Amino acid sequence: MEENTDRPSNVLQGTLHMLVLKALARGPLHGYDVAEHILAWSGDVFRVEEGALYPALHRLELRGLLTSEWGVSANNRRAKSYRLTTSGRKQLAQEASRWGRLSGAITRVMEA
């Protein structure tokens, strides 16, 4: 994951998988659409490059958190569509909970 150059360049390790799972929580998407959703929802802060996205999708699929199938995209190209599994939904809930605790703790430290 790469942030736009006018923003801080470091992203906490491990957030890419959580963001990919979150993007797919609303329904199946092609890889390109996953990256576009993350970019839009982050207010153009997080740009997920192909070199990071597709290996992450593959890792999540190997872990049984996603399934995929080949189909045709909106622009009539062959594309793989990804979908969360039940395990993927559980993993997203766990990661979101951890993230909430972590970000809350960081906020408390910064406000001290």
C-alpha cells in the first residue's frame, strides 16, 4: 500500500489485509475495484499498488478468507472476482476490533 506523496508515507504494518477484507465485505469485487474502493474511502490517502494488492489477495485466498472466480469485468475483459468467506468475515471482525483498540490507545497517548 502506498500513500499519496503529499501525505505521511508510513502505514502501520498489517493494515492492507484488513482494508482488502473491508472492501470485500460489501460484496464481490475485481482486484482493481478493491484498490479503487480503498482509495476512495480513504479520501485519496491510500493508493494500493498492483504489486502489493494481488499478492495480498492471493495470501488471503490461500488462508481461506477469500474465494475467487473468473468472469468478465464491466469493460468486457476477463477478470477475477473476489468474495469474502465466512472465515474472512470473522477475520475482518477480529482485525477491526484490534484496530479499534490500537487506534484508541494511540489517540489517548497523543492527547496526553
